[in-house]
Amino acid sequence: MTNSHAPSPAVTPDPLVLYGQTFSSRLMLGTSRYPSPAVLQAAVQVAQPAMLTASLRRQNVSSPDAPNRFWDMLRDLATPVLPNTAGCHSVQEVITTAHMAREVFETPWIKVELIGDDYTLQPDTLNLVEAVSRLIKDGFKVLPYCTEDLVVCQRLVDVGCQAIMPWAAPIGTGKGPINPYALRLLRDRLSVPMIVDAGLGLPSHACQVMEWGFDAVLLNTAVALAKDPVLMAGAFAAAVQAGRDAYISGAMTEQHAAQASTPVLGTPFWHQT
């Protein structure tokens, strides 16, 4: 006997699409600050992220013949690697690091970080567009780390970015979205995929931005510094999916007063007054 009320399987998948490439997950993970390589491996296996970010500075570029256990481990995980230009403070430094990363990691993907302030690690929004424009002309698939500034994000799209990575809060703070108005306005105004990167500390933060319509999140510190990084990685993966499901299902409209959830049709008239 079949259950006619059982939910039917999804007819159309809901992949994340970046630069024409599809990913089954909407969670990305960083690879630094974990207690051990084994914990990182376990967290990745639980979360099944779309990409893993890695800095060129963790590679033995000065001695290519020397063994590199970190890079070997990433390859064993069989998860696409997204190199980043972490620690760069000038346009030329970003360009040089990106080209080196393309050779080392053998990928055109690059997360561009151009730091303008060492205290907050805020992106250098004055020079970011120039750096990104040059890399796109050089054939890179650029994911720029930026603030929630609408004008800057629009300029990044104008020079060819097919996706952008606005922060929720300064890197490593775990504060969650500190400027919800600006983030939601950004989501409403721009149509490219947006990955919330930096500042998320709790799975509920990730769920919230996904409910607003953001396409993915990138996490590092919130997972790596948790008391149980593996369990936290799974929690974030579930939260991201829940937020996405909530967004595409269409949430009810918020009401200003109580609304009866039980229909009055068929109840005694003296209960309807």
C-alpha cells in the first residue's frame, strides 16, 4: 500500500552556480586554525563543502620539490580548492599572489583579499575594483572579499565579477550580520550570486543570511575554534540548507497583530464572538 501523502522527491535540483560551474553545497570552509589536520579532515567530511579556501602562504612555493603535507591532504579530500590572497595590502601584491596561486593550485579560481586596515582587516574598497578588474582580464574566476557597500559591490559586478563575497562583520569576530539593512538592500539590488564571507559565529547567523536570499556562506573561525569543530561543521551545513529551504519555500508575511490559526467555520456561534 502506497502513501499518497508522502512528499515527492524534488524534480529540479537547487545547485549553487558560480561562473557557470555548479556545486551541490552552499557552504564553503576555510582551512586554517583547526586543532589538527585530522580534525580539519573530519570537519570537511561531515560538512561536504562546495570549496575549501587556502592561502598560498601555506605552500612550499620556495621549494617545489619539498613534500607538502597540507596540499597533499587537500587533494586527498577531493574538494575543490579556492586559493585566496590573504595578507595582501597592495594591488600589485594581489596580482602577484594570484598568479602564483594559479600555478601552485592549478586553478583559475581566486578569492581576492586586499586588506586596507590591519586592525579590522577591512577590505581596501578604494583599490579592490582595480585589482579585480586586472585579474578578470587575466582569465581568473574572481570571488572578491568586500564590505556590504552597495556602490563598491556594483562596481565589482560592472568590471566582470559574476559573484561577490560581502562580509557580515569583521573577520573572526563571530558577531553575525551587524548591518542587516545594508545586506538585505544589497541582496535586493544585485542579481549576481552572493556569498556571505566573514563574521558569522553561529549556525543561526548562517541560516539568517540564507533566509534573506544569499546564495552561500564561507566560514573558518566559527568552525575551527569551536570546542567540537566536527560537530559544529555539521551544524553549519544543516543551518545553511535550512536557510536556503526557507528562502525558496516563501515565508509567511509578518503580521502586526495575532491571527487565529484555527478556523471558526463549524464552531458554535457563542465561540465566535
